[in-house]
Amino acid sequence: MDIETYRQRREEQEKNTAKYRELCWDCRQPTVGCYCSTIKMFDPKIKFIVLIHPVEERRRIATGRMSHQCLINSELIAGQDYSHNKRVNDIIDNPEYSSVILYPGRNSVNLTADRGLLSQAANRVFLPNKTPVVFVIDGTWATAGKMVRQSSNLSHLPRICFTPPAPSQFRVRKQPKPECYSTIEAIHHTIELLGEKVGFPTQDRKHDNLLEVFNKLVETQIQFVQEAYDSPRSTSYRRPKNRLPS
């Protein structure tokens, strides 16, 4: 085989070989879709504890992890039954904290319905002179319900919820209903409703960075899908062999 024939065959093989995309180790996105540069961390004056389901934790598109990257003083804890999770129980038992869980239900304080009396609503769930803590469940609606039922320490926490003002913009993940928000959208709206009551100036709109990062992710994923649809079948993209730790 002459060198020219060898080179042509090599080029043809490279065209038909699956290409691996490098991933960012922080956001777990392909480097071409990394959203880390969009993040502008801020302190919402609420300590958010994101409880992420193991299945969700392994996803590249996990908005709970994204929220944690944006929020100063937040925590991301993976698990399913948190009844005996030391870190979770330490937070709940900390006398300096006033903890609630963001979860809809009959016994939840609806911050939207009570917005005319929002100060009273906030006082109903947050004790005075204590740091407000909001636990947020990050998983599918089915797994979120199971996590709350299994975790006896969470099931006894006061609950808050809100009525979504608009449909979710999470267009790359199927939601049970249009008003079912992603974790990052839910955290943003919670800050929108409670921010002023806990000393966070919502008029500065720093919390809108949550949606900016979220929208960048959504638009990038849609672009990836479109590019994959338009590209020849012979070229495929796969995750790197050295996968990120789960």
C-alpha cells in the first residue's frame, strides 16, 4: 500500500469514528457548552440545602447542582432516605437555623396565595433572629415524593410552596405539567417571594443569574440536538471514556 492510499483510508476512518467531547469537571457539560463563565455567585440570605436523588446526581443536566454552583452558603447532599443523614440532622437541629422544606401539599404555606400578607406568611415558617434554611428536593416528582416520605426528619419540617406564575422553561426535560418547575426555577421564585423579607434586595435582580445560567443550558442543549439532527449519520458523539465520577 502506498503512502497516499494509506492517508486517504486513515482520513476516511477518522470521519467515521465516533468523536469524544471533552467535559468540564465543574458543570459536567461538554466544554463547548460549559456554563461556568455565566455564573455570578450571590448570597440570597437564605441557606438552600439541595437534596439530590442519586439518579439525578448522575445526570449531566441537573439543575439542583447548577443552583448550588450559583448560591453562596448553599449545600448539595446526595441521598434518598435522609432520616439518619448526619449533615441533614445537624442542620435541622442547629439552634441558629429556622428550617423549612420547599414542597407542595395540603399543609404547605402557599407564599403566592399569602403574598398580600407575605410578612405574616414568612413569620409563620421562619422563626425571628434565626438564619432561614430551605431544603429543596432535586429529583423527578415521583422520586421527590418518595424521598420526603422515607425521610422522617424532612416530613416533620414546616412546608412552603408557591403558585407558579408561568409555565416552566425546562424545554429539554419532560415535565408532568407545564407548571412543574425545575429545581433552579423553583429556587429563583422562592427568592423572588421571600428575598425582601430576609434582607436580600430583589430589586438588584442578582438572583436572575439563576435563570441566565439555566437558559444558557437549555439553549445549548437544544442547539446540540439540532446539530445532531442535521449532522451525517456517520459521525456520532459520545462521552469520554474517562467519565466524570458519579
